[in-house]
Amino acid sequence: MRRTPPLTGPAALLALGLLAGGPPLYAETPDGQEATDWPLVITHLRQQVYDRPGHTQTRQQLAIAYNNYGVELSDQGQWALASQQFQEALRLDADNQQVQQNFSRVRLKQAHEAYERRDIAGAVDALQEAIALNPELVDAYALLGKVEYDRQRLKEAKAAWGRALALDPSRTDVAEQLSQVTEELPVESAFERLSQSYFDLRYEEHLERPVGFDIRDALITARRQVGSDFAYWPKYKLVVLIYSPEKFRQLREETPEWLGGQFDGKIRVPLPNEQFDQAMVRNILFHEYTHALIHDLTKGRCPTWLNEGLAEHEGRTQASRPLHLLARAYEAQQLVPWAELSDHISPALAAEEVGLAYEQSYTIVAYLVNRYGFWRVRKLLQAIAGGQPWEEATAEVFRRKLPRLEADWKDSLPPLLQSAR
């Protein structure tokens, strides 16, 4: 965040009574010096403004003091208090561009925090004000595109990302997002909407729905059952896009054939068909809904293998599958070390290699849940959300060094593999 140039300290300010002449105040002092007490400076300058209400320079100096205090508060992450200081600064000096830019960046920070909390209304309000203060703030348009995309306002997302890219053509991340929404828009903008308390369902108008299958019931059941395991029930509406199998593949050409659904901030699933029967589609819904919860609970920090293992654990409550790949790897002593599992889950790899990683991740989670209880898995996710490396967090939560825990899991495999044949 840019700051105003360095100037006189508070002691000199108070000695003068007011800062007549000279450049504006500064938000930081050189290393080794006492930090400026901006509330004290503001109190004295407010008195000066009160005593000399028509003195323009004193009002500007008070505005600068509010700005600098706002910068200091924003450095501490106190966004709401910082915003109040910038509002006061603009009330005194509405044309101060430095104040406007600093305030816009603080509002952008508030928008990011609101977006992470899934407070969409709060994020949009903060972004709109940030853009009004600084119409060339690229990051604000980039985040606005994400917010609009997540709530399935694809035209608005395209416009926001288009503006961001026009301001900064080097933003390859925005270019990729713009390309994706441009591809999706012709199909998904025509989707019908079926809204309920917790899900915003979108589907093709003439999509033929299988007899005896209601995706709404499956989602509500997933919310209840998966939510009970994780002790978390989101208060926002999750967008669920329902495709015909052909449209799902058409829009997700880069995904491998073995991938039945997807979570990318929204749940994307095909309806039951020859490849995926109703039980398997329920498996997919539970699987992808679990990803949504894990994303919220870990702030997107969950390692891939644990994320997929937990999703498999929940999905298999609806439709289980044999563990043939894991059984063969166990017999051949070719199990993947835990530390390498995430690297084996990639669309670029062969289906059998990925399948083994999925089966192994599932059995690790099943072992941890059965041996230690789901409450400890929740503690593990909390530790990961706090930034603790998963290896360290796992050893701490389960009170076992990682090699010992991994060996215990291997010892548990024979009866599990026998029952899953």
C-alpha cells in the first residue's frame, strides 16, 4: 500500500501548534524511533480545525493525519477502523487521490475477507466502493469476476474480467478465467433455475430426469449427513449445475473420463445415465459436496490426498466400490508413501495410477476415522486451516509420529481389503 511521504514527527507538530507549511505527515517513522501516535495528533489537529474552521491547510493536515492512521490500522488488519479514518479524511479533503487509493485498497482487503467467509453481499459492497474510489484497481475487477462467477452471474463475471484484462493485459490468470466463462456462457446462461434454502440448482430446460431420482433430496441428505460428520452446515447457497452427460464432457474436455463430477466453487454433476447409475450419482454428489465443506473449513489449504480421501469416505456411504487396485499394490508392496500421495492425483496421469491414489487415500481416512474418531479429523482440518503443515498437524492430532501412523495403517489393510473384494 502506498503511503504519504515522510514528514515532521508528532513532537514537532505539537510544539508548533499546527503544521503551517511543509509537506504532509507520514505513516511510518524510521527504524529505531517511536511510532507516531496518530490518535493524539488527530485530537490536536481537530482542535485546530475547531479553532480555525476556515483554515484550509489545517483541514488538509487533519485529513492527512486520518489517512496515515488509516494506513497504520490497515497494516494491523483492522479494516473497519481503517475505513472510518479514510472516510473522515475524504470528508475533509474529498479530492485527495492518495487517500482515495489507500481507501480503495483497504476496501479490497475487506472484500477478500468477506469473500473467504462467503459473505457475498459484503464482498460486493466493498468491491463496488473500491472501484468507485479507484476505477483502475485491477485486483478489484478480478475478484468481482470471481464473486459473480461463483453465484452464476456469468455475464457480469465476463464483464468484470474483461475490464481487468483491459487494464492489465499481462494477467494470464484473468485471461484463463475469461476464456472459461466465455465458453460456458452460451450453455449455462440458458439453464433453468431451481432455488431452495441451501442450494441454487441450474439445469437444462429439456433435460430428461430419471424416474425415481430427485437430486434435491440427494443434496439435502448430503447436507445433513456430511454436515454431521464435519459439524458444519454452510449458511450460503451453493450453486449446483446439472448437465446431460454430453454437455458435461463438452464443457470439461480437459477432464479424464474417470472423473464423474467436479467442484470448482460450484458442484457440477451429470444426471444418471448408462455410465453412472443413480447410486453412483449420489456417490458423486456426496463426494463433491464434501469438497465444498473442506474448502471452507481449511480455507483451500487441505492437501489433495486428504481432500480426496475424505470425499471418497463420504461418497462411499452411497455406493461403495471394490479396492482392486489397492489390493494388488499391497500384495506387490507398491503402496504410495503418504508424503507422495497428492502427486499421484492428477488428470494428467493414467487412470490406474490415480485410482490407486484414490483408493489408498480413502482407506487412510477410513482408518483414522475408525481408530480415532471423526472429531480428531475435524481437529486436523482446523490445524491445516491455521497454516500448520499437514505432516506436523497429523502427528500432533493423532499423537503418533507419521512413520508409526503410516505403519499402523498398513497393518490395518488386510481385513479391509478382504471385506472389500
